[in-house]
Amino acid sequence: SWGQACVEPCPFAHLRGCAGPLAAGTECVPEWNESPCMARGPTAPTFSCPGKNSDPHRQADFSGDLPEQLCHVCGVNPTFVDEDTRTGWFSGVLNFGAVMLGAVID
């Protein structure tokens, strides 16, 4: 008999096509969003869910390579306001400064 679906794979900014829970016994190879700030790894990333998964909260298994981040943020606005009053949690808006790719700042 088939097991429980795995929860939706962690959403990566430059991978698409594996939204929603992953059915037991299946795998998904996401598509790539082209970006000058990300480089593909040598092996395509793949998410899979074991056929006999019994844990409905299980994360999908991952194999392959994640994209490599090529851009680096040069600064963050220091006036971040935490809008969540719970201890250990934060919520709010972060504003980033310029981005550097190689030796070029945009």
C-alpha cells in the first residue's frame, strides 16, 4: 500500500515546479529560473517521497546540487522593526542595499 504524501519541498527562489505536497513514491525535478545571481550545480536537484512514508509531516528527500549564489548583498537597512512580540520570533520588512556580482556593485 502507498504511504502518506511528504510536505511541500522547501521553496527555493530559483527552482519552480514542485509546489504542493509530494505524493508517496514519486519524485520531482524542478525547473530552473535563470538569474545572473545564481549558477546551476553539476547535478540537477531532485525531491522524492518514499513509497511507504508513514509521517504526514516528513520533508521530501533531496538529492543533487542546489544552485550556487553568486551575488552578495552589500548592506541592510539598520532600522528593522520587529513587529512580533513573541520571544524567539520576528516579523517585519528588511530592506537590502546594493548587490555585488564578482567585482561589480549594482
